[in-house]
Amino acid sequence: MENTQVKQPLNSMASKIAQIDALCAKAKILPVITIAREQDVLPLADALAAGGLNALEITLRSEFGLKAIRMLRDARPEMSVGAGTILDRHMLKAAEEAGSQFIVTPGSTQDLLEAGAQSELPLLPGISSASEIMIGYALGYRRFKLFPAEISGGVGAIKALGGPFPEVRFCPTGGVSAANLKSYMALPNVMCVGGTWMIDNAWVKNGDWQRITDATAEAIALFD
């Protein structure tokens, strides 16, 4: 039988779970950001912060992802900056070296989950099925991103998964919007949500930062 045990980091899985819980308790909404132009990085982050969001997931879907993380860690040290769309252990290492404070993946592979267990950084693995949860669960993971949330069953799926996995909590991402945010957050096993609806591409392209601030503040107000 293959040995799936991995070397545990000094920063234990329990500690990393606690870090994810603290991040989600603070953030509530984790904006998923893909940078198209370097000059947008700081004003976009400032617009989101002005609206009430200080934790950002910068995806590595564009050539500017790693540089954006470095810029934000240097120029906005008060913000929590993570790397998203991490697909393998090589991207994980690059994100670590760029200064990322947490890692988010769209899906899960055995190798990536093992790399995350070995990393000092907290990793929030993407899943869309009970089987994927079980693979991560065996390695100590208890916090997952349901992605794409709406296509994968949405609120109903998260309710159902709460039965066999009472210790697990989720960050649903993909199809979450102002219209269904409250339905997700009403579930006891949802800790926060990921979304993009407050970052309209046209607003970013036109430098309409105030509209992003206003949309962010409106999203935060939904929790009141």
C-alpha cells in the first residue's frame, strides 16, 4: 500500500486551520482578483479596502499575479494577501516566494494537497465532491473552497455535506453574488464566500475606483 504520510511543517495543520478561520471571520467576502494591468494593483486594492475588504485573493491567471502579490506585500503590509488559482506545487512555491500569506486552489490533487500540508502557509483547497473532501480530510484539511459553488449544488450541496463532514467548513466560490450571499452565509458550515461581483472589469479598465468602493460597501452591508 502506498504511504501517503507527509512531513508536517512547524506550522501545524491545526494552526493553519485557525489562520483560515481568523481570515474568514475578518474578511467574510474574499474578492477573487485577476490583474490585467500592473497599474491597477494598488488603486484596486485601495478601492476594496475603502469599501471594507482588506483580505485579497490574487489569482495567478495572468502574468501580473506574482508581481501584484509582491507589490501589495511591500506597499500595503496591513492587508492580507493570498494567491489563488494554484494548480501544482511549483506554483505554490512561487507564491510562497512572492510573499503570499495564504493559498487557494480551484481543485485538489494528492500531490498539491501534500505540498500544502508541508507548506508553512495555510491552504484552502478547492473541491466539488465528497470524495475530494475525503482525500483532503485524510491529510488533516478541514476547510475547503466549494468551486464552482452554484454549478456544484450550491446551498443544497453544502447542507448535504454537513452531515458526513460535521467538522468541515466551506468558502463557496463561483456563482456567489449579492442575490444569494445571505443564503450561503446562513449555513452554519459556511465561513466566508469568494466573489467577483464587486470588481466589474469595465470599472477596473476605466479606473472607476469609487464604483468598486461603493459596490464593496454594499456587499459588506448585506451582513448587517
